[in-house]
Amino acid sequence: MASLLEGQARPIRLADIAKAAGVSHGTASNVFSRPEIVRAEVRERVKAVAERMGYAGPDPKGRLLRAGKVNAIGVGTTEPLSYFFEDPFARVMMAGISEACDATGAGIALVSAANQEKLAWNIQSALVDGFILFCIEGGSRLVDLTRERRLPFVALELGFHDETISAIGVDNVAGGRLAARHLAELGHRRFAVLSLTLGEERTGFVTPEMVRSAIYTGTRDRLAGYFEELSRFGVDTTKVPIYETENEEKSTRAGLEAIFAGGEAPTAILAMSDRMALIAIDWLKARGLDVPGDVSIVGFDGVPDGALCTPPLTTIAQPITEIGRRAARMILDHDGAVRRETMAVELIVRASTGPARKG
């Protein structure tokens, strides 16, 4: 009885279909993989037998793994899966990645989990030829898990000083300088910074010591660019409030409440992402403050949403789509070489910035 049950539990294999249909294993395989080379009557007979026996066809995973390549890229992040659809930067980046994949017929697998245990499983089980990693600075678990797969990967920030990691990023210091210089030349001397994450998960005002010990180099470099330029214009940067956010609405609004709650209000805001800048514009307008009449705002990213808001957003534009394309090509055309690229940014001046009011 036990052996009978074990026989019943065994999955139907292609060899079983071939035997039942009275054809060779190779012919049965061609029915599913290259049907055009099999005579119509043989195809129909094999398919009828397969349907009767409950056989859906060869396992595509097995075929791909035997070939040694699955023709798909994993795009990984420690953010929830919704990040890929809600964050304007991520959406533009994915457009560039998709464009490169479409050109070669490659697929994309989104690999995401805020929970570390689930992330480990998702990385280990993803059926891909390599990974593009979002949010990987500071020795992230994401990089460690990806290394364990022994597949090629490229990081989308130069947050590691490890020269063995392929990475594409932008010159964050130069971007910070451009933003601060633009506002300072408009006469602004009272500033506030809406910051991306510096290290461990937290939000709130940032001390100079926290800046010096920041884990995330992208955030630290943008701050360095801001403050280097502001110092040239005589601004006491020790008095510039920096509020660390999670780059989403709740913490950004909390930061604005805190910044405008005490002391002399800033006339200019340096936002480290366009997402924060757009939230700030809405928040200020809802409180009767004019942008840029009362407060000027500069974002950082150059996402399409910035050109469509009211007023249109002045920003430091990254070549986001091109970064996505290059990252995908690094995986698709991987030759074993490590490549690290730093791309330029540019200031795009729109109507969210204007001269500081006198008095």
C-alpha cells in the first residue's frame, strides 16, 4: 500500500507523457518547446495525453537553470514593495531599467522586504542573473545577502568605499553646492534642511556630531555641499536647522512643523529629495505662506512631478533614467569587471525659488 501511494504521489514527468503517447522523449519535449517542428497530428496526440494525465508542461525554472541563465534582473530594496510604485525617484529609475531590459527581452523581478528574515529568503530564492540594489549604503544587509548569491550586482549609490562593488551614483557634494549657491545668490541667509536618513532609523533634529558620524555618505555629502557653499556667503551653518526624515509625508510634515515652530523662520529650504520638496510646497501653501515669496525651496532628483506642481520645483537633477539604463546593462552584459561611475548633476531653475524678501 505504501509503495502504491508513493507511486501516486510522484509528479507526472515528460518521460511519462512520451511513453503514453508512443513518441520519443525528444519529440515530446519539442511539442512544448519547439512545436513548429513537430507534425500537427503528433502535437495534438501528445497534448491530449498530457491534458488527460494532468501534465502542464516542462518546468521553466528547470530549463532556465540548465541553460545557466534566466534572462532576468532582480531589483532589490529593503523598502516595502510599494516603494517602487509610490516613490517618484524609484518610478523614473525603474523606467530606465525597464528600457534596457526591453531592448534585450530580459525580465525584471522586484525583490523587496522591510522584514530582514523575509528579505533574506527573497534574495536567496529570486530566479535572476544579477541584482540592481536600491538603498544600499552603510554596510547594508542587502549587500551582504546579495554577495552570498555569488551573482553580479550593482549598487545605485557610491555609499561604499569597497572598490570591489560595482556602483553608479552622482556627485552629491557638487549637487549640494549648486542648490545652496543658487539660494544664497538670491539673497537668502536664513536656511533649513530637510534631510534624508543619516544612519539608524530615526527622525528629528540633527546635531553636528550626528552629521560627522553619519553612515549614509550620500546624505553626508549633500550636507557638506550645502554648508561649504553657505559658509562662503557668511552663513553660520551651526545655526541652520537640519531635520532628518524618512523621505515620506509623515516625517517631512513633522519636520516642517518643528522648523517653523520656534525662532526666526527660514526663507529658504534645502530639501534632499524632490518628494520632500513637493510635500513642503503643499504644507507651506496650506498655511498661507507663499512659495517663493515667503519661502524658496530647492529639491534634489529632477523627477517629472517637479515640473508639474504649482509652482514648478527648482531642483538638482540627476540623470535618473540613464543611471537605470547603465545599471541594467552592467548586469545584462556582465563580464566580471567592477565598474564604478559618478555622474554629473545640474541645477534646473523653476518658479519655487525667488529673491529673499528684505526686512
